[in-house]
Amino acid sequence: MKHFIYFSASARTSGNFSTDELMKAGRMDIAIHSLIQGLFLSHDFRRDVVFHFVFYGQPDPPKHIEISVKDETPISKKDIGSLIKKILYKYKPGERTEVFPGCSIEKKSFLNVIGDLKKSGAEIFILDKNGQNLRDVKMSGEPVFIIGDHKGLPKKELKRLKQVAINISVGPKMYFASQVVAVLNNEMDIREQ
């Protein structure tokens, strides 16, 4: 299993946003494009990926949304904004709620999401333009790839993260978060051939 953690400092943490104005919902459009690259294939889905959103926007941060594809997961490219909106509306304080098969929400901080994955034996990688070249890094077990939104990862938490994670780079240029997810999926596909 592969995990992608997409961190956003500004994405809305309640469902009261318009799916017609996703840029105004804390750049929810970037989050949606990243999820599409993480879970969708041409005429199929990636069943070996768990996609995590960690949103720190208003009004009630932090929110952790986890999405993976099960046979009953109601997911389509067209309706991802509505799906995220419904998941956010179904949040219940103090508990992890499975809203649909493969789709859950809870109040959990960025570092706690990563810490729980690390405890389960996962290998943590931070995407960093100055990191080691992805193709030179050995990966074993269950990789977790941490990607920031257009503003990057939170600086105060980045120092602690670097103690448990390996910095990797997908190349010398700066890419969109969704492009990074596509490159990572492609690299892992090639390694698994």
C-alpha cells in the first residue's frame, strides 16, 4: 500500500463552500487535482493507494480525511468536490467517522497522522526540491509521500518531520502537487513491474 498525505494550510475544514468556486475554498481545486492523480487510472482506480488530506483552513482545523477505493466507494472525477464537501459535513467531534466505504474524517493534526503511519511501520518521505533524487532512493515496505499545497508544508512542524523522514525530489523543477503525485505513482508502478 502507498500513502499520499496532502497538507493544505488553507483548505476549508467545513462543507460550507461552493463546488463552483473551489479556488475560494482555500484552493480546494489543488487538493482535488492531487486526489485525481493519486487514485484514478484510465478506466480504473488505484486500489493500492490511500490518500490523506490534512486541512488547516477555517473554521475548525485540523481535519484529516482519508480516501481509498473500495468497490462501493462513490467516487468519480466529476463529483470529488461534492464528495469532500459531504465528508466534511459528516464530521462528528471526538470520533473518526466512516462516511462512505473507504472515506473517513476525524480531527487529527498533521504530525499525528504521520506519527500513526510511522508507528504502523511505514516509511516516510517528504517531497522537497532539494531532496535526494527519487530514482536513487531505495524504498521498502509501505511508503508515505508528504506533499504540501502551493504554500508548502508548515515550517514549525517541518523540523520535527525531518527527524523521521527522508527528503526526496522528483526533479530539478518545481511541479504542481498533482504532477508530483502522478510522477510518484509512475515511479512506483515501474519499480513494481
